[in-house]
Amino acid sequence: ETRSNSYMWSLNDFEVGAPLGRGKFGRVYLARDKNTHYMVALKTLFKTELIKSRVEKQALREIEIQSHLRHPNILQLLTYFHDEKRIYLVLEFAARGELYKELKRQPKERFSEHLSAKYTYQVADALEYCHQNNVIHRDIKPENLLLTHNGDIKLADFGWSVHAPSNKRNTMCGTLDYLPPEMVSGQKYDIFVDHWCLGILCYEFLVGRPPFLSDTSDETYDKIKKVEIPWPPQITPGAKDLISRLIKRRSQDRIPLREVKKHFWILENKDDPK
Ligand SMILES: O=C(O)Cn1ncc2ncnc(NCCc3cnc(NC(=O)Nc4cccc(Cl)c4)s3)c21
């Protein structure tokens, strides 16, 4: 039987299994609901770590944002609870784990046009839904995408998401490769930062590395500001057309997500594996 909304979840409701991954603020464990035997991913966040890094408001904002989002390509936050030391996020379990590892496992560390178009379509669909709910994800990259057992995308980790529009400074700890020009220069930004990241993501699926990858972060900043995209031979004209319409310096020039979903390269490649 399902529990009423007022039920107070606790660690005691779960049998905790193998660690799935580790983050800066805590670990992710495979866990099973003792009652229903439903498998979940249990993300623990140490309160002291959150406070030390001054991201405790971010964690609460993520819980607020993610508990209202419901979409087949967004990793669902099922519930949450805390004890004296940790906050626990009870998340949908994505059985094929991080897309990033799947990308590195590929023969040339890159996806076929079919998989690239399928994943780009599913992320575009999830982002369109986020934007309709006035949420900017802001941290779209392969590390934040998970795969279900049947190979569908789950957009995860809304730890950096905010309500649009925003000029929230974010001390990005991760890669700079996905930052759009407006965020690099600390300007006000809007939902179109996600469009930029979708273009970078599609490029990385097809090439195996992001377009502005450089040895130093200064070089990366320069390439981001100049928007110089190298086009290796495996990028077909259709893929180049879509990517060029997303990686635009001016945010309002980036094509809408509904246009991404019906772009000819996406429609020609997203369904049948070649
Ligand atoms: O990814 C893995 O390591 C392994 N893995 N494998 C399968 C699988 N199935 C589901 N979830 C997984 N991982 C958790 C993904 C997250 C979702 N939401 C998050 N939110 C968050 O981290 N928030 C957060 C962090 C630090 C500070 C602040 Cl303020 C907020 S992490 C899975």
C-alpha cells in the first residue's frame, strides 16, 4: 500500500546496498524500500559539508525545485529526509548509471549519430519541460545525465538549478567547457544558457570531447568568447547545422527547444539505429 503524504520517511525504511558513486558532499547508494522492495538511489549529503561550502540553500532549492518536476527524462526525487548529520535524497534508480561512463566505453569514445540524436532529443524534451516550469538547469553535461535500464536519458542533479531569470553567481567547481559567454562574463542570464549547453553536449556526443576544450582555462574562456568551433570530419552537415544554431553567442539567437526536437538531423537519426 502507498504511504500517506504525511508519512515521515527515515533510513529505517530502506535496506542500503552497494555504493553507486561518490560526490564531494556525500555518496550515492543503491537501496531498497523494505516495504515495497522498490529499488532507489539514496544520495547522502553531509550537513557539515554543505554548510562549509555554503551550499545548504542550494540543496534546499534543489529539493523544492525537483519535488515539483515530473517528466520521463528527468530523474525523479521521490522523497527526502534528514538525521542529525545528513540530508538524504531518495531518487529514482537509473540502472545503466552515468552517461559519461557510457560515452568513454564507446570504441572511439563517441556516440553514433543515432545515439547522439536520441539523447539530444530527450535532453531537449526534459529542458523544454524545465523551462515551461520556469527552471533553468544550468549544469547540463554528460556527468549529470543518467541512463535507465532501457537506455533512456534521465536528467539529474538539480544542485545548480535556479528559477529564471537569474544572475546567481555560481562558484562552478566542475568544468568550464560548458559555460556560455554570458555566464563567463558574469552577466544576467536566462533559460537560454541551457540551449548553449545542449549544443556543447550534442557536439561532445559526436566528437568525444567538447568544442572549446583547451589546456588552460584562459584558453577555454577565449574560445568560448570567440565561439570558434572546430568541425572534425565525423560531424555531418545536419549535425553541424543544429549545433551551430545552439552555440550562438547572443542567447536570443539560440533556436527554441521545440525547433531542436523537430530539426531534420534529429528526426532523421533519433529513432532507427543505423
Ligand atoms: O550518479 C551516480 O553516482 C550513480 N548513479 N547510478 C545510478 C543512479 N541512479 C540514480 N542516481 C544516481 N546518482 C545520483 C544522481 C543525483 C541526482 N540528484 C542529485 N542531487 C545532488 O547531488 N544535489 C546536490 C549535491 C551537492 C550539493 C547540493 Cl547543494 C546538491 S545527485 C545514480
